[in-house]
Amino acid sequence: MLADSDTRWKWGALTARRLAPGARIDGLLLRGRATPTPRQLAEVGVTVDALREVTGSEFVRTAGRGEYDVVVLACVGGAVQAMLHGLARAERRPVVVTGYVGVVYEKLSDGLLLRHGADLVLANSPHDADRFRAVYEGVGADSGSVVESVLPFLEAAPSESAPSEGDALEEGPGEDAVSGDDGPFTVVFAVQPSVPAGRADRAYLLRRALGHARKHPEREVLIKLRSKPGEHTTHIEEEPYQKLVRKLPAAGPEGGLPPNCRLVYGHMGTILDRARRTGGLLVTVSSTAALESLHRGVPTAVLTDLGVREALGNHYFLGSGCLASWDQLDEGALPEADPEWVERQGAGGGGRGFRTARERVAELVARARASENGGLPPLAPYYTLRTAPGYLPGVLRRYGLGPDGIPLAGAADGAAAGADGPGVVRRALREAARGAYRHGVQRVAPVIRRVGEL
């Protein structure tokens, strides 16, 4: 399983478990800006048999040697396309599976066409399966790879997808541990790293969450954070809520965090189980956590305070019955989701889950093993030098591959360097360069953008 961020690691590791229960899983982290930390990996709660970090060219060389029966590509679209082209020339390639980590509300055509060519493109719901096939058929590409499935953390039983309900939640700065026991009505505000993006909008949502806690002292409000300072996730978080909280006045009736409001990290399943047991509520702008919440039977509010807009992703929930504002929640509203909408989005539990995908993968693996001519036919992505000559080479180059999908000369390959000598120096330089790049993206660039807005 190859992943390039914490959320994609979660999807990829769980998907691998669902596709091949009991199989050995090698976890490969694609080296880049959002490579997850050990804490982020542990928060997912899914273990793998081996774990290492690789470059795109390293992955192509390894997977192209026939070392794996199945590969799950849990990466951004460009990385998936590069790996598909890199494996297209392999003499004995693995079965390749890819998909999306959650709600697909933007760049549908772009992301899907970059994933075309995999043996299986998993759709998380009947709604997504229809949309995916329509895109592929609209450009004249084969849509047979689209397989209806579910988000892997929706198919799992609670014992498989989350730590025990009695586990403590890890708290944000300055807070005590939260026990897993039943307690007061729990409101979970699931924040997102880039939605909304601006400081003013994020500060507004924080003020409203704190205001809700003050209006309802009998409730407990948990602000679910995505990452700790210095960690990186799928999307860049320029204005983390931890930073906004630190700017709150420390004293006074309206200052600081109310006593019934806490910042928490931890497994989303554990936190949602707490809300379910207390008859609580999930609040978010457009997070995939909303689908997980609906799957668990937790009342779910998708905020309309900042409008219902494509840029926010909350337009995806039109017709769900979940749209609500903080004013309505302050007044005691508990949104009731439309059951048909929930089922259509794959969160109702009535679908076939991973059964079809498991059967398809098993069939392809058996075909590859029984083949006398080297295994499965070559991968055939829609994007080629004929269909996208001005686009594809740049996508491949970002991951160390040439226009023909072959690793470029000089592309980083840790296996090629020895344990000492020049290899050590090269690896040290790569680590230093990567650290400088991450610092520039996460710290310097946001400052420059804010200065430019003055």
C-alpha cells in the first residue's frame, strides 16, 4: 500500500485490510510534503507488517519486479497517474487498486482521469459509482474498472475501525484527559485544515463553537483537531485552530475556552462513539467525518453559516437534511438526515461493502498466477503522450519519471546507495532539502501571501 498523507494512509491501510483480510501488508510512504508522522499513523489504529518511506522511482522499481500481488495506491491523482505509467512497462505487474479517501466534491474529472488505468477504481457509494462511470464514458475511456464499494471505515465493525470505546482521547494543549465513560451531551466540531481557508472565517467558526458551549453549559463541546503543530496533512493548514485558540483573551467572562469546551486529537471513531453514547451531535463544514457520523447514527450538522458553496464542499450535502447554522444549533436543533440520501452516499450500511471488490481482486490475482505469458495485461491509462502531450510529461516528471514512464537518470533511489560513503551524504542532503521545502510551504509561503493581501 502506497500513501502520501495521513488521511490517505487511513484509507489505504483500511482498504488493503478489507480487500485481503489476513494478507501481509507492506506500508510504503511516498516521500513528500505531507509524509505523516508516527503519531499520525498510530492515530489511524491500523498496523502493517512493514513500513518504509520511498520515492516514486523507488516504488516503480520495487513493485515492477513482481514483489506484490496487489498494490493499493492511496495518493493524490498525479501520483497515481505516475505510478500507473511507471508500472505499465513492468514484466509482471501487481493488481492495482485506487480510489478516493472521502467525499468527492471538487476536481471530479481531473482526479478521475488521473486515476484511470488502475484495475479497480473504488467508488465509495452508488452516487459516486454513477458519476465516475459517466466521466470515463464521456471521454470514451473504459469504465469497467469502476467498482462500487464503501469507505473502509464505514464497513468495519467498531472493534475493527476504532480503539475501544473506553479509551481516553488525547487532549489538545492545556487540557486534561477525557475519559471514554458516558457523560453529558457531546457536541463534536470536526475541523478541517483548509475549509474554510481564511483566518476570519476560521476565527468565526471557533467563536461560534465557544459560544455554543457558553449557551449550553450542560453540554460538552469537543473541537476535534486534525494535526499537531509542525505536522503535515493532505491539505495545507495555514491558520490552525490551536493558534487561533492561543490568541483568545485569557480571562473574563467571554475569554479563553469555556470549562465545558476542549481541544482533542485522536481516532475519529472513538470520538463519534462518545457522541453516540451521549445522544450528541457532530458539527462540520464538509468533512468526510459527516458520513462516518451518519453511518454511526449520530445527528449531523453541516454548517451553512458561510454559505452553501462549492468552495466549501458543503454543497455535496444538498438534500441530506443535515444543513444547519450555528444559530439553529444554539436553539437546540438536531438535524435529521434523509435515509434515502444516506443510503445513496454509502453510509447507510445497506450496500455490499467490499464484497464485489474482494471478488474482483481475487479473480485478477488468480489470473496473474495462472498466466503462462507473464501475468496481467499492461496497464492502459487514458492519459498518454497522444491524448495529453502537454499535460502528462509534467505529471510524470514531478515523481521522477520520464514521458515514457521510466525513472529518470539520477532520480533518488535509496536502494542504489550503499550504507556509507556518498549514499549517506545524498540521503542527508535529501532530508535537509525536504525539511526546507516543508518549512517554506507551511510557514514562509502563508506569510508572503498575507503580506501580499495588505
